Amino acid sequence: MAKVGVIGSGTWGIALAVLLHGNGHEVAVWSALPEEISEMKKTHRHQNLPDLILAEDIVLTEDMEEAMTGRDVLVTAVPSVYVRSTAKRMNPFCRYGQVVVNVAKGIEESTLMTLSEILEQELPMADVAVLSGPSHAEEVSRGLPTTCVAGARTQKTAEYLQGIFMKDVFRVYTSPDILGIELGGSLKNVIALAAGIADGLGCGDNTKAALITRGIAEISRLGTVMGGKFQTFYGLSGIGDLIVTCASMHSRNRRAGILIGQGKTMEEATKEVKMVVEGIYSARAALALSEKHEVSMPIVEQVNEVLFNGKSASEAVKDLMLRDKTIESSDIPWDRPVE
């Protein structure tokens, strides 16, 4: 049995807390919102996972020290925009060698750092890892079969986390490619916004397939230039997570995109979704990274135009379709090139 502290009480943090408790581990959950902790203590439920019952012995606390002290593993499950500020609060209670596994997805716009890089900067004493993949909290909380990948600096840490999280309905693979895992997990949210926008416009399955396929091409182009591994982008945390986020109504990014495609503003869509839409926060960072590394990312460019520059969704789709003619893959040579 391990002692686990889950830092963040959103749907993903709670779903993982219940999973870990079901695996026989001792679990504490921290929230920055006292009213949220108070409500969960009274009802043993989470407002966005109403069918899930929280066991009596899952500790619910607003005391960071209580959630962290004596824990074998800390799971950071706060929205990406709060990772740095939360890590600063964690610092005084974090011991040397503490395993900290990040399960949030995003890129910090001001620094273009991944979330694990932020954690390593703010918690230099910690052993930082990641867990990612196609894993909606709503389905994990219901015990539906799910697969993820644990990334770490060492095989020992990755396999340790694999053992803690894995069960008959939650299969965990391991990988040394933390950067690739995080880039796939954050950039796919931007592509999912595009997929939702297309749905909102009334586009069909052909469009969805095109966005997923060309989206992973954009993600892998940037990711490999930055140092991620090609195989990672065609694995669970890349194409796997992209497919589920573009196709599922559990995806807040797709739902926000649908509303934007139907004519709502970014602000109106976010308000209606009622949860953090990570793709909106990652879109500018993704564009900045593409410009920094001189990588073409036309879908990301058009999403930014729609979100921040007032471009209509229909015009963005038209511009994507009418770009200059090009080859699908420049790595495949012609048998008979043009003379």
C-alpha cells in the first residue's frame, strides 16, 4: 500500500483518487476551495461526477501540509494555469526525492514551459513524472477500460507508478519520453477545439478525420523538433489522446469548439462549458512554439485567429482548405520524380 496525496479536486483528480483508493492505497485529496471540500465531506460526491461515491476514509482537506506530509506519491491535478502557483505552495512541504506525478495537460504561455518543467523548477527536490493518455474522468470514474502511459526520468520511477495506478480496468504503460507525452497531451487540446468548431459548423466525418490526421502531423512535427520521440506522438498520449478528445462529448475542448462554431464567442463558450478549457490556454503557446521552432502548424494558426483575432470559423476552414498545394509526406521519395 502507498500513501498518495492528490493535489486538486477537479473531476480528474477525484477520479484518480477513487481509482487509487480502490487499488488499496491510502488517499488524501487537497483543494484550494474550502467550500468544495466542505460540500464533498457532507455529500461524499463531486458535483461534476454525481454518480461517484467517495469512500469515508478518503481524506478531504484544504490543508496543503496535511495532504503532502508522509506521502509516497503526490498527484498534481490542478488546471495548467494554476500549476506554478500550486507548486509554490507545495514547496515548503516537499521532501527530497518526493515522487510528484503531473496529470494535468498544458503549456505555460508566458514561458512556453511544459508543466513538468514548471514542477521541476518550483520543486527542484522532487522526482517529477507524468501520467497521460486517452482518459476522460467520467469514464475512469465508472470503471470503464482505459489505458495511459507513465513517463519518468528513470525506469524505476515509471514502473513504480505503473504498479500504483494499474488495475484490471486501468492499464498503464511506461515511457522515458516525458517531453513527448506532455506535448501530445497539451497540443491535442488545440486540435480538439478545431474539431469542435468544425462540428459546430455542421461539417462531417470527413472533416473530423482530416483534422485528426493533419493535427497529429502538426503535433509530431513540432514535438520531434523540440526533442520528443516520434513513436510517442503515435502512441497513447499522442494520437490516442487526440482521437478521444476530438470525438467525445466528454471533451470540454470539443464542446467549447462546437459552441464557437455555432457562433458563440470564446468567453460565452467557456462560460457554458463551466470547466477550464485547456485548449484555449494552450493555443497561444502552441503558436509561439511553432514560430520559435519554425514549424508549420496551420490548424493551430487558424484556431488562434478564431479565438483571439475575430476571424469567423467558416472563413478559417476555407483558408485551411485553400492553402498552397503540397505533398502529404516529404519523407517518401518518388519512384519517378519530375524531370
